[in-house]
Amino acid sequence: MKKLFIIKTGSTFPATAKHFGDFEKWTADALGAADVEICIFDAKHDMPLPAATECAGVVITGSHSWVTDNLPWSVKLEKWIVSLLEARTPLFGICYGHQLIAQAAGGLVGDCPRGQEIGTVAIHLLPECGDDALFQQLPQSFSVHATHSQTVQRLPPDAIRLAANNYEPNHAFRLGDCAWGVQFHPEFNAGIMRSYIKEQTDELESAGMDVSELLNSVIETPVAAKALRNFARIVEKRKLIKLK
């Protein structure tokens, strides 16, 4: 029986984990009660990766690592992503996962030209979202949680840009009809976002950011969370079609 794999690419801050759990919990909770078995796979410690034929779908989490470091486990994951794309396996990348999918498909990842984006920010969907299975039922503009110092500087060939804001031009993209990347964090709630800001207070203040303002601006982002639930529905539908 094929499973929906959550690929865990690291761990959150210890204090954040103590209060909210870790990446895989947030992601599984945000996916909702999917009618497909969810399996957690730790990319740093579990090997080998499952074959594409074992995957009903895949979600790749965020990470405190950087894609451009090309760590051994990340390079293996990047090569595996190519096999998923070739098999047209439903694929969803969050932050680090978003960037790694882009790099695996021929895009360019690097440092954010304007420094770190962090906090609750607004993004807008682009006209190309009109027929997109993941975003077509979402409003044109909505709030998301973000924390990243690297970005997809150049999208892969044939990628469709789906969402942006004034800071980040590639907040979401799609490859073909089965792979998506989002720079924002649909799995975060307001408590997790505030924890991330507090954990990085020194670095943010050194960069000239007002931490109190960032904390006061954090709100819940229920629309952004729908992206992961929509992905779970896509996985369910494709699974049912293949069973017929």
C-alpha cells in the first residue's frame, strides 16, 4: 500500500520543540485527516529513501540547514527528488524542501538579496493560479508565516511561478501538474512563528529589525494552512484514480 511520506530534513529549536513538537508533527497536523497512511522518514538518519513506487505523495519539510551547503544527506535527497518528478509522484516542498526541489529541477538557490524574511507577511497569488489544483480556491492575497535567509533565485525551466510579495518573488511555484514548492510555512501556527522570532532575537536585532514589532504582527494564517490540506486531497484523488 502506497503511503504519504513526510521527509523530515532536520529539527526545530529545542525550546520550540518542547512546547510545540517538531517539523513532522506540525506537517502531519496541517495535512489533516488524509485518507492515506502517513509515514515519517528522517532524511538525515534513515536510508535508503523509499522508491517512487512506494509513495502516494511526498512532503519535504523545512530545515535549519542550507541547501547550498550540499550536505551528503541533502544531495541524496536531491537526486531522489528527480526520480519523483520523473514518476509524477505528488510532491510538496516547504522552505528548504521548496528550494531543494527547485535546485533538483535545474533552478538556482542562493542567499536572499535583502537578507532574512521573517514573521507574518502577506503574499499574493499570480494569474497562473487560475487553474492550479493547489491554490485555485484560495483568495488572491492572504497572510503566511515565513522565516528564510535563502531563496530560489532562479526557477527551474518550465516552472510556473504562483505566488510572490515585494520581498520574495518566488513564494510558490509548480512543476508540471504534480509538484509544488512554497517558501512560506503553511504548517506553522502563530505560537510557532513567535517562538522562531524569539529564538533569533539577537540576530534579528543585529540586522536592524524591530523584534517587538515582528512579534506584535504575528497572527494565525488559516488560509496558508489550506495549501497542505489541498495537497492531501490531491494525493487522495490520485490514489483513488490509480486504484480504479
